[in-house]
Amino acid sequence: MSDYIDTLLAQLDIIPPMPETSVRLTQLLSDSSSASMEEIASTIQYDPSLTVELLKICNSAYFSFDPKVTTVKDAIKRLGTNKIFQMVMATSSRKALDRELNGYGMPLGALWSQSILCGAASKKINLALREGHPDIAFTCGLLADIGKVAMHQLVHQNREQLFGGLKQGNAPYDQIEAQFFGINHAELGSRLAERWKMPPAIIDAIRYHHNPAHAPEETRPIVECVYLGSILAMQAGLGLGHDGMYYSGPDDIDNTYGLNSSDIENISSQTLEEFFEIKTLFGQ
């Protein structure tokens, strides 16, 4: 089992790191409830490649701005800090997430789609529950399954044992993964977030997004947003892998989180709207 863990930790080295600019941006927004436009613009504009990608999206046919956007500050003025942050994080994570994962039965693009969906759902739930930091909730959901990138090859090699256990209903998939390898994709993803020096809320949200009750009290509210966001993303049925819906969910969302069926319906609708907007911005 320790051999599996060592192999999986070594696999983290193959995942393209998040740009330092994006990490600094998450730290800035995590430490402050309302980072200023100047702070955000100055953080982004010193990364030439990210700035080019951002301006390219802002000047796409989707927005049709006239005159065209020429600076990061101009982009923030026109679209707002929330939208810009979301676009930056989606752009920064795409290299790591937009890949085929044979082990999980996810073709090229499926993980990135599922991650965008989970990010959007986590953000909408965060807003509905008024937990604060919706942008950080988006990033948490976006990166929740990043550990699958490092794990999918070993999953593929042992798929009969892993997914055979699912068919027998032995346990939720994340538990089966942990029992077999000594670590699951959530824990593995959190180790990667630690290497990237992400804020504690993001590290904990990745680590505990299938088991929020185990999260530290100080980060549990945002972990719960990602937990619910991942469930809504799976229920949407877009980009699902072999592990699919084989995860445990809350018995009573209304009593536990104060969200009734109408709330969930509205959140799901808003999530899909935001998901398709982001995909359109990236030409998909």
C-alpha cells in the first residue's frame, strides 16, 4: 500500500502547476473579503500570457465590446472582479484538467467540464447560504477532483477490483479508493494544493469535499458548499466518469442546510447557465 502512495505522490509532478499569479490571486481574495480592482489588476497584469488570454476572451464575439478591451483594469471595470477571477481560474486550470482520464472512463474534456460545473455549483450554493467568498468557493469546486489526474493510471490498472466493489455496493467510491491505495483522489489533490501553496480553505475543500463532517471547523462552511456543489454537478450528468454517482450524499438537505427543493432547482438552473457561459467563452 505504501508503494501505491509513493507512486501516486510522484505522479503529482506531471501535473502542470497553477501559474503563480493565480495562486497569489486566490491568496489575495482569501485574505480579504473585498480586494480592490487595483490590487487584482496589478496581480494579473504582470503575467503576460495570462493577460493575453484574458483580453482575448474579453474581446471575443460573446461580449462584443466596442471599443475593445485593452487592459486588465478595463476588463475588470466592464465585467467586474467576480467574472474576471472566474475567467482567470478557468484559464489557469485548463492545462491540468483538460485531459483524458482512462482510469475513470472520462474522455478528453470531461474532467474540465465536470470541474467547471462543480465550481459554478459551489459558488451558487455559497451565495445562497451567504457563507462569503464565492470566488474561493468556485476555485475549490474547480479543483476538487484534480487528484484524479495523478491517480487515473493506477485506477485503470486496477479497475476490476475498484469498480467491482462499487457494483457490490460495498462502500462509496472514495472509500474504496482509499482502502485499496491507502489514499484517495481527494487527499491526493489536497497534497497538490499544498505544494502550490493554496490557502487552507482550498486545501481543505479538496481534501474533504466528499466528507465535510471531517473538515476543520474553521473551513467547514466552504467545504460544505463544495460537497453540495459536487453532488449537484454529478446530478447534472455532464462529464461523469465510471465513479459517477457512487458517493454518499446528505439525507436531508432542507433540515441540514436550509435549502428546499425550490432553492435547489434555482441553484441548478443558475449553475447550468453559468457553466454554458464559461464553455462558450472558451469556444466549446
